[in-house]
Amino acid sequence: MHWHSISIEDTVRELKTDIKHGLSMKEVQERQKLYGKNVIDAKKGKNLLQKFLAQFADFMIIVLICAAVLSLVVSYMEGKLNFVDPVIILLIIILNAFLGVLQETKAEKALEALKKMSAPTAHVLRENKVTVIPSSELVPGDIVILETGSFVPADCRLIHTVNLKVEEASLTGESHPVEKNAYEILLPDTNLADRHNMVMATSTILYGRGVAIVTAIGMDTQVGHIARMIMEDDTPDTPLQKRLARTGKTLGIAALIICCLVFIIGIYKDLPPFDMFMTSVSLAVAAIPEGLPAIVTIMLSLGVQRMAKKNAIIRKLPAVETLGSATVICSDKTGTLTQNVMTVTEISSATGKEEIKSDFGFFLLSHAALCCDAILQTVAGSSDVSGEPTEKALVLAAYNIGANKNDLDSMYKRIYEIPFDSTRKMMTTVHKSPDTSSYRSVTKGAYDFLIKRCTHIYKDNKQQPITSRDKNRLNAINEAMTGRALRVIALAYKNLPQFNKSDTSSLEKDLTFVGLIGMIDPPRKEVKEAVRICRQAGIKPVMITGDHILTAKAIAKDIGILTNQTEAITGEELSKMSTQRLNDTISRFSVFARVSPEHKVRIVKAFQSKGEVVAMTGDGVNDAPALKAADIGCAMGIAGTDVAKNASDMILTDDNFATIVSAVSEGRGIYDNIKKAVHFLLSSNIGEILTIFVAILFGLPTPLVAVQLLWVNLVTDSLPAISLGVEPPSKDIMLRKPVSPKKGMFADGLALQIVIEGFLIGSLALTAFVIGVKYYDAPGMHQTLNYQPWVGRTMAFSVLSLSQLFHSFNMRSNRSLSEIGILSNRSLAISFVICAFLQIAVVSLTPLAKVFQVVPLNLRQWATVFLLSITPIVVVELQKKIRKIG
């Protein structure tokens, strides 16, 4: 039902209520059975066990679990039960699951926040008596009393208003209070922000009073519709999650194929089936980087800590990387791109624009301050103004040029006033002159209404009769200021030789026009630069607001979002577009004005249909569904509602749009570092696979056993990989285009590079194995049944581990180590020392050597291991030099 499009009488008739006496208790009870409670429904979330089990729904993890179980079964069938390998694998899997659950403990609480925002009590007329009841007990047809400062408990059709102004910014995006008029009848398709005869649940009464009929409660309210959108919309997987899922699946399938291939080759070569099965399991362990999920989680956590120091709190870990892939940032205007504080920016006299800090400015603004109800408080030189936003702007502007409202009120006592109302569009106050018996009335209001009451004009510091030429000039000035999206307030005065409260009919006649005051919610100072950097980084900034299109265009043009007037569109035009047409044309628009919550979600999804990675910033209830639907939602921490915060992936604690820029930079840096870690781990794993695979092909004993592969993957690989996560972003990171979500992690030749480096590491380990077998193990004994290549295996194990440690330095940058400095990443240097020490300890200490099936090496053998291990640095450094010359 379009309650805003029918009369008060029809509303009363439809809802079968009584505006004089209210509903009876019997009717209330019947309606409560029919409509239920005035509450927001909740969506049941996952419990801890469900969250924990969900962590195992990953192809790579499933393959690892199978490998662990098979390892245990095969060892049992061989008659020597081995718990070491499967236990280590399972411990890593459980650790990864635990970390995943830990990051999800701050579950979505958007619906709970919506409940908290509901008014706890309501003043309602029932059985001819006004009582205070819990707002949850309201039913459609109830008559509610609305007063200044109260929350609106449900969606209501107004039936009586007196100077009623309502704050709806968190619901509609309006940056200033909305005047309400119960007696208007509007068109059915009127926008939510323009329904002046309605008040919506969770909005606030700022001024005046009213009486209204409840038309919708609970999930049927506008805020209820938002709650339903939040429940129905699932947050999409992030680009990182998709890439890692593809990588994991690819590695898992590759591992299975290699295992089968090795097993078949072994059987073909008449090798023992059980031995070949264990070798295949070892290969599976080698092929899958077990520590990768945990390492990525740790790297993201480190990024979260760095971003928190830069005023960006991450609620969901993958959001860090998603920011780096963002191609579109949809931002709410009010309080995000702007300061959410109406500010006087321009004044004008009858002759044209004037300086605010001028004699005329002082005269105009001091009179405007007198005609305001806003309260000024000054403490230790700082000022704070409370009241209606327009009046706050006027009082503060006067204070800033030396006209203190408190001093003015003391000097020119207010003795009478005519409050503002939506019919007259004016407010008048009467003041007594300090040293005389004369009086002066001051009137402020809408220019079109005020100019008709003026017979004189204040010009050249004196009062003169107003001419048609003056009026034409003032009309042009007003139109120009309005065209610049300024909210224009006109001011006039009247000198009164005497004043009689019983005769005030002439107070707003024969006035002297003083001037025009233009104000706007100005952009944040840092936003222009942030928008410029976004464009430079290949990110499209988009403004989405509930404000008028002229205001939206003016702000967007000022900060650089709008470059062409055709890039702006209204919610009304949007509603007439089909989903397909919107998807086809979405790239043309940068500004969306007068939009509703449903529009915001449509806009986000339209951009996503084009393959864009969409970030949405916002602070209000109306932003929550779009924040949730976006690839990454960024809520404001100061002005943001709980609903917006809990529907978001990231919270900006300083409410600063510019923080998004540093967050994007950080996100890109983290993605680069994750890519470096994946590059490092996979090239290492390929080296491990190659070492075993080639040895079997040539009929050699297995050069590495499963426990050694696990040690390399989980210890000597993991610490350097984590240390790569703290590599600072490169200086040109915000000069690059965003990484396309369609682009694989191994694009641009990375896959080939990983394979080549893997072959290098594998060949070095094999070389060490062959040297060990040929020169240090019993010559000619490798063909015997019980032969164990102890020295060869130890040298291969050591070279594999140490060469990867050296190789980690190659991952830091495409530039030479001599340019960036070997020790510029101290974490990596420390990791190298720790891992090298652990590797030497494993080989040199007898108890550990038994566990890892190795023997101590002599000095010559260690020298061979070192020379082979440092080779990756030499080769890659030469490659970088050649590439630079080329």
C-alpha cells in the first residue's frame, strides 16, 4: 500500500483506527496475533563446530587428509606402524582450521544492530489515553505521538505536524533534516527521501512535534526490507579465495596424477608395490605446499596489523587482498566524501558576492545568528554548536568572524519570535536595542518567500527602497548560488519604534532585504587527492547518495569524480531501467543521486556483472545491503551505524575516504607478497617433486623420505615465506592497474618461471644426491636389497632446504639484491639464519638425525652442500642483470 499517496481520512479508513481515541486493547491483541511483534527477524548463524568443519571443505586439504590416512594404512600393512608423517600432516590441517575459525569469531551482527536501533519505547494513544509502551508492542493502526529527540518506532503516516523536522540520513542518505507535512498527498512512485508525509522506523525527530498512524511494523518497515536484503544476500568469495581455491585444486589434481604415474612406473620397473605406494604418498606431500593456507592467513594477519595502524580495521582477512584488486569504489557522499557538517561558504549582497570576513559579512551573519535557536558553547577557545544543522552553520560562521551568539543574545534580548513553518518558509525573532526603547525584528528563510515581503534593501551601509533592477539582480544571484548546489538562506530585518505582542501581523511585512547566505556540506580536504590517486591506480570512483542531483553533481565535480554532466543519473531514472539495460550502461555513470537501498544493491551488482571488483563505502543503515553485496564493504567507524559496521569487511576508524587509498596500496602490497610466497613455495615444491621423480625414472633409491619433505615444507620454507609478507610495497604500486580477478595467479610468465626455478632447485638436490651416493656412500652397493644412501640422502635433504632459503631472497623484487639491499628485509634475514641453524642441527645432532633418517656430514660434504645451495642466487641475479640490460 502506498500510504503516502492517499489522504489522512483514507489512511484512517484503511487501517480501521480512531485518531481521537486510538485502538482498544481488544483490537491491539487481535492485531498482534495477525501481524506479530514489531521486531526485526534474525538469520541463524553457524555455530563454532560448523565453522570449524567448513574449514576442511577445500580440495587441497582433502587430498592431504587422504595422504595422511593412506600413509598410516600402508605403514600398518607393512608391519611397521608409522605415526610421524600422518600426525604432522593432520596437525598442520587442524592448525589451519583453527586459524580460519579464529578469524570468523566476529560473525555478522548486522541484524542484531538493526534490533538495537529500534526505539525501545513509544508514546501511543490507546483507549483515549497516551501511554508509554515497548515499541515491540506496536501494531498497524496505532496512533503514536512524536516529539523532539525521540526515535520513530515504526513506519508511520503523519496525520498532524507542527514544524516537524526529521533526521533520515542513515536511512535515505539525506545530509540535512527533512521537513514533514502531514497534509501533503504524493504520487505513488515518490522516492523514499521525498515522502514528506511519512516517517520511517529508526529515524529521529530533530525539531517540532507530530502525530502519526503506524502503517508498517517489523520486517514490513523500510528498515525491515533492508534486513531482509542482508539475510538474502551472501557475500561473494574474494579474488584471493578464488585464486587460492583454483591453485589448490590444480595442485591437488597434479599431485594425484604424479602419484599414479610414479606408482605405475615403479610397478613397471618391478619395484616393491608397498615401497612405491609410500613413495607416491611422499610425492603427494611434496606436491602440495601444506603450509600455504596457514602462511597466507599469517601474512594477511600481519597486513591487518599494519592497516590498523593506518586507521583501517579489517573484520575479514581476505578483504585485505580484495582491496588491492578493487576496480570500482562506490562511496556514499554524506560523511564519507563530505564532512557531514553544513558550512557557510558564500555570502552575497544586492550588488554581488561579498567576502565573509568583511563589514557586510559581520552585519549579515550577526543578524542571522540572532535569528537562530542553535546553542553555542565555547571552552578554552574552541566552539561547539548544537541544534538544527542549518542554524549550526550560521551560528558557527558568525562566531568565526567575531560575532559570538551568546554576546549578541545578551546585548539584543529576544522578546518575541514566530517559529519557522513549512508554509511560510520563514522564521522571525524580535530583539530590543540595548540603549534605546526601539526594537528590531530579524527574518530568515527561503529567498522566494522572503523577497516578496521586502520593500527596502540594505545597500552601501544604508537602507534604500528596493527597485525592480535590484530584484532582477538578486534573482540571478540566487539562481547562480542554487545552481552551485548551495543551500541558500535569505535574511531581512525591520526597525520597530515600538512593539506590541498583541499585534504582530505586520512583523513580516515591509522588510529590508540584507543578503543571501550560501552553505553546503563541503568535501573533505584530502578527498581530491584520494580521488586523483584512485584514477591514477586504475580505480573508478563512484558517488552514490540520497541527496539532490544538483548537490551531488557539484560535490562530485569539485573532487574530480564527475568529469562530464552526462555521467550523473537519479534513482527515479534508475528505477525505470531494466536490469539488463543497467548492466549494459553502468560503466557510463559516476554519480547516482536520490537513490534508495535497493538502488545501491542494483548498482553494485551491475558493476560486478561487468567483472569489476567493487568496494562500497558507507555509514548508514541504508548502506548495509550494498556493503554486504559488494566484494568489499568499508564502513565508517565514527559516524557509521552498527548495522553498516557489522555488514562490512573493513571499518575506517577516522571516517576518512583517503584512508581507502592507503588501504588499497596496502592490499596491493599484500597481494604482491602473497604472490611472492606462492612463487617461492611452488618453485620449492617442484624442486622436491623433480628430485624424487627423476631418481625413480633412473632407477635410483628414493633421495628424500616423507618426514624430510614435511620438514622442508613446514619449517625451512614457511618462515622465509612469512617473512616475504612484510616486504614493503614497491614505490610504483599505485601507478599500476588493478589485478583482474579473471587473471590467474600464474599469468604473465610466472608459471614458466616457477617451473624453471623448480627444475634448478631439483637438479641441485639431485646433483647432491648423486655426489653423495657415488663418492661418500658405499660404492657399488646401491643395487643391493638393504642398501640405504645415508650420505647422499642427507646431502640432497640439506641442499634442498638451504637452496630454498637462499632462493627466498630472489623472491623479494624484480630488482637486483645489490639495489634493494640484502638486509633491507630484516625479518627475512633473521628467518634465513634461524632456518639454516635448524637445518644444520637436524643433520648434526644424533637424536634429531635418527628421526629424520640422516647422518652427520664432514667439512668437505658441507662445502659441497653450500656451493650447490647458493647457486639459485647466482643464477637469478645474472638473469635480473641480463633482463635489465635487455
